[in-house]
Amino acid sequence: QSPVIAVLLTILGTSGTFGQVFNLSSAECFNPKAVAAINLFMEWSAFNEDASDGYCYDNHGSGYEGGQNFISCGGCMKFSCTSHPCDDRDGSKFKMFWVLESVATQCCQDCEGKIFPPNRVVSTTSLGDKCDTLEQAICKTSSDLSSAGTVGTIEVSYTSGNCCLDENTWSPAGTTILEKDTCSARTCMQGRPAQWDRQTKYQGGCGCCEYQSALLLPGDCQTLLDGRQACCCDGEMVVTVEQTVEMQSTPPMA
């Protein structure tokens, strides 16, 4: 087996931090169809002096009294049925209408005002570089210790189709890196995202050596340019040194 190592570089965006404030005046659902169940531009007449006979309606004909809510956009946007005084020619005293009351804290709002539920992709942008890098922003939730709840955070991540991340360096597809400490080699494979494909040469996992851009197993030997033999021993190439010991005879005692 050759396990595949996928690398995803994640950078947290500044929007949607603890104590975030939504801009309700510019807020709109990322998917207009998700709020199509109510008409935000309609008004309905109420004739009582306290507007108690007034209702807001959804597009299915269901009525909502003043102060009742309608939740849409994946649970993010809460609309409230409210009223304003209006002496109309039909004899009505108030007009009922829908107004956006609040946005759930676990959701996110981008710079254009669009509201996104958790785990929704906010944007995907190709950087057009040689690594074929994609920048993707996703609405994520995180814990807010101050309120014991969750808040939405836009997280920006980068994935590459032609390069793999090696610590802090991007390596192009086809690059092979030897790792003698694990007796393995990993190669950057093109894909979306590009991934490291590891091949283990020695299942023992220790004591290999790197020699002339190749891995040698413990005990493997190679002939050096000067004709000597060097062998892999505990991760190092070791040359055997032969020593000749001369024995001198001692003359007999007189």
C-alpha cells in the first residue's frame, strides 16, 4: 500500500469573528430561492386601531400575526411580521409587512452582504499561478466563549492542482523527496488537490541511508569511486578500514 498525504493550507479570515455585527440593511440570502416563500415588497391592510386584525402572509397563503417570525435561508435569517400606521383609502389604519429582524450568529455575511449558512462555500477563486492554486472561502462555526454559543467565521483555504506543500515550501508535481528516517520516498502527484504519494521501501522504517539520490536499506553496500566499499549502517554510509598489525619478535634473554 502507498498512503496518500493530502495537504490543505488554511488561513482564517477576519470576517465573522467573536461579537460579529451583521449589516441588516444590505443582508440578503446567498440563494434568493431560499427566501422566495415570502414577499418582502408586499403590504397587507389592518383595520383595527391596534392592528390586531392584521396579518403578514407567506406565498402559501399562511397568515402570521404581528410579532410572529418566519425563518429562512437555511435557518440564518429571521423575518418578523410588523406594522406601520397608514390611513389608507380602503379604511385601513395599519399596513403589515415583513422586516428582517436578525441573522443567526452561526451564519456568515460576506462583503457584498450575502448571508451564508454554516459549511456553505462563500467563494472560489483561481489565482492563475503556475501551481494552479484555488482560493476557497467557507462559512465555518466556532465556539464563542463569552456567550457559550457559536459564531460564524469565514475561513479561507488554498489548494493547488500542480504543487504540494512541504512544510513552508510548495513543490511542483513530479518532485520526489527521500526520507531516510522513515525509509520512504514521497512524490508530488498532480490532482485537485495535488497530493503526496508515499512509497515505503523498507517496512522496518529505520536505519536507511541516502546515497546518490537513492535510498539504501540497512546492510546495502555501494562501491565508491576509489574502489572502496561503503555500507549503510544505522543511517550512515560506513567504509570498512582494514588495519595491518605488525608483530615484532622479542630477542631471548641472555
